[in-house]
Amino acid sequence: MRRVKDTSATEIAGVLEQVAGRLKDVRTRRRLTLAEVTEATGISKSTLSRLETGQRRPTLELLLALSHVYRVPLGDLVAAPEQGDPRIHLKAGQVKGRTVIPLTRQPDGTQAWKIVIPSGNVTPQLRAHDGHEWIYVLSGRMRIVLGDQDWVLGPGEIAEFGTQIPHWFGSTGEEPAEILSIFTRPGERMTVRTAAVLG
């Protein structure tokens, strides 16, 4: 049991280390100083510096703000590690016709996936289960059905809902969509400081 925990900690550290490197690389490519990013986001220079050196754990709130300022998809900052890193090996799979790339490996904790929804995935098949889900659209347009409500979301839009509500998400039939999905189980909480787009 102790060995499993140590391995998990090593994997998490490896993922965070890669996110830190991406943050610095993107800022450098955009030719932005820490002071300029601070002015644009309100994130302090010390926090930005610690994020880029891996001394601070990135949160969704911080990553969303940075992806907006850097004008890159959130997925570019939190993409799964490249193959070849022996510390973590996350494989893409097919689930209900969608390409699913896991971004976490903790089976009992918060689950995160990068999902590519093909344009042919258009038939709603609603299901309900315990938990809470948060979806961020990286590219394309997706359709989401929650109970008797039906929406279309585009890049940068967010949906956040309890999964006890019968739900389904898929394509509008026009183009593929790429999303970030985060799922928490009952008893876990995720802090959301901005209102969901839906409503």
C-alpha cells in the first residue's frame, strides 16, 4: 500500500513538472514578461514564477486565466504527457465512439479527460449517476442535453452540473469537438468561482 502511494506521488509530480514547463514555454513564445501577465490576469508575479518552476500546484482557475491571456487552448497547457516518459503512461482509448485521453490515474479521486467527439456522435443517450461533472470546450461545437434542456456550446464555454440529472453530450453534427471533462465523485468538491455559461 505504501509503495502505491509513493508511485502515485511520483506520477503527480511528473505531470505538474510538465505543466510548469509548458507555462513558461508558452509565455516565452508570446514574448510576455511576468509583469505583463500579472497585469493582464491579476495573478501575482510570485505565483506565476512558482507555477513556472513547479513550486505551486496549478488550479483550473489559474490555468483558464493563463490560457485566455496566452490565446492557446486549455488542452495545450494540460495535455497528457508525451509517450516515452516512464513515470506516467496514459493511453488514448475509444468510449462510445469518442477518443478519450485520461489526464489522471487516481481511480478513486477526481477524474480528468481530454475527449474528442466525432461529428457523427449525434444521437442522445441520456444516463444518470452519482457525481459532478465540469466540461470546458477546447475547440469545435458540442451539444449537451441535461434533463429536458438542450444547449450548444462553443470554444471557451463551460458546463457544470450534477450527474444525477439525466444527461448526454455529443456533436452538433457539423464538426468534431474537443473538450476537457472533469468528474468528481460524491463527497468531493471542486471550487468554481465563475458562473457556468448555462442558464
